Amino acid sequence: MNDLPKQPAVPDPANELASDSSPIDPRDFRNALGTYATGVTIITAAAPDGRPYGITCNSFASVSLNPPLVLWSLGVYSSSLPVFQNASHFTVHVLGTSQQALANKFAKSSDDKFAGIEWAPGLGNAPVLAESVANFQCRSVNRYYGGDHVIFLGAVEAYAYNTKDALLFARGTYGRFLADDERKKSP
């Protein structure tokens, strides 16, 4: 005899609502998620032949300080997915308020997103872009499947940052953070 309370079966989160019969409207759900302001990043990696790849991403988050871990996610239908899945390293670049054009450039499909961009190879040959507010060079630790995305977990092996203002994204538009003292100074 077992005195433990019976728990309902836990649904598989990858399949829980992955159907056309979901009561949640995907477009409206995306609008709701868009109310949460995020930073804007570019994630880079190198293909086995050394070719640089990069995408704009706002799903970046810190996971742990000790050990230093971060995560980000990429859609399973992204043409860049095989590169990131097979790369030993990736670099996360936090963009500054002056880098909206760069965010837009890396958000679109292009044969050479790196044309005219200053960068240098970093750990695992993952490109390190110049002028970002921060960069985190990461060893790819693990990947997890979550619905229509792959979640990448990275161990931070090197990083750099400065005091420039970070670019934010909310409700489909770019912006910047205004501290309380800045708002009081505004006319």
C-alpha cells in the first residue's frame, strides 16, 4: 500500500498543445508575448567549412552564474539550424541602441550577412562582432527540443562588455531603457 497522493500524468510539453486543435490563437499569443521587452542579440557560429553564420535573436537568457551558463532558442525550420546544431561554439552579441540596422540585417535571409561587418574569429571560430554592448563566447553544452524551437545551452568561456545602452524590443518595435532619473529630466 502506498500513502503518496496520486499525481496526474504529466503531459509531454513538446506535444501538449502542438496541434491545430489548441484553444490558443498563435497570433494573439505572439502579441501577448510581445508585451515583454527583451534585449536584442545576434548569435554567431562557424560552419565546418569556416563560413560565418549569424541570426538576430531575442530569446537569450542567463541560466546560471556558477557555472556560467546562458541559453537561446532557434526555430526548427531555420535554414541556419544545422550550423548551430553542429558548431562547437557560438557567440551571443548584445546589441546597442545604434545597431538597429545590424539587427534587421541579421534577421533577414541573405547570402552574406557579414559583408561590410567588422568581425574576428573567436572561440571555435564563432565570429565576434565589433561594437556590441556585450559578447559571450560559449561552448555549446546541450540542446533541448521545445515545441517548434531548439533551445541551446552554452557554457560561457569568455565575455566582454561596455557601458553603451542596450537595444530593446517590445510590441514589434525597437526602443531603449529609460532609468527613472532620465525620465524625470525629459521635457
